[in-house]
Amino acid sequence: MGALLGLIWLAAVVLMIVSMWKVFEKAGKPGWAALVPFYNLFVILELTGKPGWWLVLFLIPLVNMVMMIIVTIAFAAKFGKSGGFAAGMIILPFVFYPLLAFGDDRYQP
């Protein structure tokens, strides 16, 4: 049972990495940025037009959850998606990030 859960977890992680890589490339950023902790968040802030110093706010407990909601809504909007889609990206990221990555949506700076 543990091995099966491990494989499911690994598949979800690979799916998220591939999805983020593709989303970054759609937005004109290097795909490898999805692999680098904190830099990937900095790239998302850049894509959403938020200031880079907001990265510090992600280090504060509870504030980081509020910031992630704000940034995810802005990120979804940059691809022409609604707040409902952003809620899906927060609640079920392994479903909604691949939809964003492999769908026809384009980044709108």
C-alpha cells in the first residue's frame, strides 16, 4: 500500500513540474525556473506584475496563505481565467495547472 501511494505522489509531483514548466514557457519565461525553489515564485510574481519584495511575505506564516490566494487569482487572470478557475488552481492544482498548461490559453501581459 505504501509503495502505491508513493507512486501516486511521484506521478503528481512530475505532473506539476511538467505543467509549471509548460506554463512558464507559454508566458515567455524559462521552463527550468519551475524547478528552482523561491525563484519559481519570483517568476510567478513577475508574470503577475507584483513586486519582487512580495517574496518576503511568503515567508510569514498565515500571510503566505493570503498572498498565495492573491497571486493565484492574478496568475489565472493573466491567462484569461476567472476567479473560479483560480480557486480550482488552489484547491486542486494537479488538475487545474495541467489544464492551464496544455489548454489553448495564452498569457496576456
